[in-house]
Amino acid sequence: MAGSDDSARRMPSLPWTVSIQAAAYAFAHRLDGSIRRSLFRLGDRKKAAKPCPDASEVRSADVTIDASRGLWARVFSPPASAAEAPLPVVVFFHGGGFALFSAASRPYDNLCRRLCRGVGAVVVSVNYRLVPEHRYPAAYDDGVAALRYLDSIALPGGLAPVPVDLSSCFLAGDSSGGNMVHHVAQRWAASMSATSSSSSPPPRLRLAGAVRIQPFFGGEERTGAELALDKACRILTVARADGYWREFLAEGATRDHPAARVCGDGVELAEAFPLAMVAVGGFDLLKDWHARAVSVVEYPDAFHGFYAFPELADSGKLVEDVKLFVDEHRTKRLV
């Protein structure tokens, strides 16, 4: 539970550019947490893939995974000169309450580009299906489908003109994408356990780690942080979080559904669940749910969504921490 000083602490002042974007995001939601979708679409600026940038820059290309369900991904590759050996692969799931943004949205295109360069990995940003048209478990199904695609087809040279190491595959995601990391890793680990007991050949893709950035976890319980930090930042409020869960979960389900409540009594991880890192913000109202996880990395002055703003020092530190995590656990897997 959050400490009693949460309500007394004041969030550090933010650059005006961050404040304006946070206010715009807040304005795209009603007081009850529901989304003004037409307003959000006006502000959700998209970026096209850049397959042929300058030779020293990160390149990107889009690939169709399953046309029947509109599932695709954007692949980010470092400059070929940076690949002295096969690079790890980071499969990324964007946030937005399972309802907003895409792999082409500017904040996520920019974030994945920074992860690609900063971590030294090929990043595969999955454009999974969103609510309200596609409720639970569609997003999880799409995440697993993306891994199966990589395992069966890998990445053609036209998508990633650098060698990749599928035995060093990491899942990463923020907010609802962080929730997806947990459940997709759980499903994949369970399938690996089933494969090991059968005559089927083992997959090429091996999950070496899971990076959950302020993952969207929850429950019917109201934690101390939810009560104290509800108005601390405009990016996420209790009403918005509740609204996202109402749209994602099946009709009649509560926030104690296994999709939301991933820690505590009765929750078990699959035997092959990968090593995990959880990024926690000091001013994130979800932080008490994160504290119940292991391998927590804390950013005391960070609010929910801080990583999307490169002008914030903690955003750069997160990229550095992800690189340390990937380097450490990739090495262990390859020894």
C-alpha cells in the first residue's frame, strides 16, 4: 500500500510541452472516464514508416501478420553498421487502455525508435485490435499471434536488414501494453511447457525477459495510491482506469477478473515465465499494484506515461534501464 505521505507530496513541475499534451489527453475523456473518440482521433497524429532513412538512422517498415483480423506490426531496425552480431528482438505492445493509439501513433513510433537505438535491438511494435470492437481476449490473442509469426517466418531482410537472435526475444509494453506483456508471456510460457512434453520441435523464439512499464493492473480493491494520487496527473485517473476496464473485460466482469488482477492469492506463473522487470512511477496511481511484482525499477518523480516524453530525464533513464536488463539477461541466455 502507498505510504501516508503520498497525498502530501507534490509532483515536480513539468515542461509546458508535457503539460499541454497531458491536458489534451485529459480533454479527450469525460468525467466518468469514457472516451470522446472523435476528439481523440483529431489529436492522434500518425507517422508513416521510414524504410530508407539516412544510413546512420533507425529505419522502420510495416508488415502484415494476419490480414483477416487487420493485425500488423512496425519493425524498427538500427543502422546496419551497429550490428556486429545478431541483435536481440524486442516485441512491443503500446498502451492506451486497450482502446487508444496504434503502432503508427507519433508517441509510440518515437518511443520505439528510441528503444531501438538505445537498447541496440530490433523492435517489433504490434498493432493489435482495440476495444470497443474487440474486447478481451482479442489483444492477448493478437500478441501471441505476433510471436508465432516471428517464430515461423522470422524477419525478412527487407524488414530488418540486420541479423537477429530469436533466442533473445524480449516482450515490452507500457500501461495496457504492459498488461499484455504479462498475459502474452504467460500464454507463451504455458505453450512451451506443453511443447516440451510432446514430440513437437521446440520453437526458435525464446522469451528471455519481460519489460512491464507501469503495467495496467488492478482489482476491485482501492489501493492507497489510487486514493491519494487520483488527481496527481492528468494522464490517468481512477475514473479513466475503471472506464478502460469496463470496455475491455467481458460484460458483467469485475476488476478482480484474472486479466486485471495478476498478483496475490491464487495467481500462479507458468513454469517457463521469463525474467521480468517492472517500471514504477512514484506519482502513478497504479503503483501499489506494481509493488506486488518482483524486479521493480522505481522512478520516484514519474507520473503515468512519463516514458512518452523524451524531454523528461526519467524517460531517458528508462531506455538505459531497459538496455541494462536486455544486456544482462540476453548474456545469461546465450552463455
